[in-house]
Amino acid sequence: MQTTVTFKKIDTSVALKSYVQKKLDKFDKMLDSPAEAHVVLSVEKIRHIAEITLTCDKLKIHAKEDSESMYSSIDALMDKIKPQIKKHKEKVKQHLSRNKQSIKNESAQLNLSAESFDNPMTDQMVDTIIIETVDTKPMDIEDAVIELDSGKQSFFVFNNARTEQLNVLYKHNNGKLGLIQPIG
């Protein structure tokens, strides 16, 4: 892991730098790809502040901790980012496993054999599709409106006597009627 340690309002300390590096080396094993860490150590009155920005591929973590001792601030900071890295790894793992599962399911559903071409309706499709036959006798739109009002369905399929084409008359949610007719 490439680590940059910056000191603000505090003297540069090799011991603090090596302590931060030692702590971050543990996270390097958890991350899959090379990472960069920018650590800023500063002092404001009696508060010792440790701040980190960790970037690795799509992961970007920013955390800040303060306490009365710089070492305890660094420890608290590392304790803060560890669950975030674990959460990200679990999220990626779960996302990948879910995608693989869905790809397997889709390929199983789309597995077409020679017999499915001979018989276009497989048993699974027949179970999920309800087939209804419709008598499309020629009639005017007014007659179709009467048929639609007399039935319990929200649409009515008929053969338009004027255009000699198949039309669908349906009820909108607002109570108005709609007509679907092919162009040409």
C-alpha cells in the first residue's frame, strides 16, 4: 500500500510514521488491489487528530478521529475504517455471487432445445400463461362499447366491421374508454 503521512502543527516523527504504516499493512491484506492511503496527523490545543483518505479501485474511505493521544487517535481511526473495508468486500462479494446466480437462472430459462422448436409451448410456459380464446366477430365500435359495459373485463377484443381489422377497446382508470387499432 502506498502511504503518505502528513504532519500539521506537530513535529515529524519517524515512530508515528512507522506506527501508521504498520497498522495500514494489515489492511493491505484485506484489499484486493493496490491502494493509496493519505494520513494527516495534526494537533489542535489538546486534541490529537488523525485523518485518513483511503482509495482502492471503487472504494474510497475518509475517516477522522481525535483523542488526547496521537497513538489512540490512530488506533481509533483504524478501528473505524476496518468495518468499512469489510462491508465493501462483502457488498462486492454478494453482488458478484448474485449476478452469477441470475446469469445461471437466465441461461437455464433460455436453454432452447430442438424439441422446444417443434413444440413452442413448453410445460413451464403453459403453467405461467393463461390462454383465452376470443370470438372476433365483426361489429361497430358502438356495439363493442355495449359489450364492454356488459362484461366484467376491463377490455374487449373485436373485429372492426368498418376497417376489417382487429381492435381492442379498454377502460381507463379515469372511467374513459380507449381504442387500440393497428396502423395501415
